[in-house]
Amino acid sequence: MNCEFMIASTPLPPCMPLPKAMLRLPVSNTAKVMYARLLDEILTRGTEDSNGILFIRFPVMEIAAALSRSPQTCKRSLNELEQAGMIMRVRQGIGEVSHIYILLPREDAAHE
């Protein structure tokens, strides 16, 4: 990988968003990186439901490939994020990919 030093005028390469409040959540680092990837995915390929709320369909095998992690690790991280209240998965039926809703931490949560 070619790298260079940053100067004031250096443009950033494409980045994924990660709310600062995520850094204090008691979830694994894999779950934090996954959250950033899911947030990036919803910003680029999100679909609106009947209420206008964005969700994504992101199969576990695709998440595993995107993060270079095992499917089991990704399932564990999805469970961590869901238990922490940062995502909500809505199952669609047998053999169907769940809808994943990304929840954003409120500003006041960052100060807790």
C-alpha cells in the first residue's frame, strides 16, 4: 500500500462514518467497524420502507467478505450491535435476507 504524509491541503480518501459515541459503547472493535460499514452501506444503497425509514439488505456472507471476518464473527457482531440498540433487524421469512435498520446515537448520548 502506498502511503503519504498529510498536509493541511491533503484531500481525504473515501472514508466510512463512525459516530464518536460508538467509541464508548461496550461492544467489540469488530462490531464498531461493522457499524461503520453498515452506515456507509445505508448511505449509498439504502432503501426506504413504507414509513420513509432507510434500511439495507446485507447478507451475512457479504458482510463477512466486506470485513474479512468469518460469518460466525459477523453474526456475533450483529447480535452485539442489536443488543446495544444500534441496529434493528427485521426478519423477512425463511431464506430471506433481514432488513437492517441503522440507529444513530443521539447527540446527548455522546456526553454520557
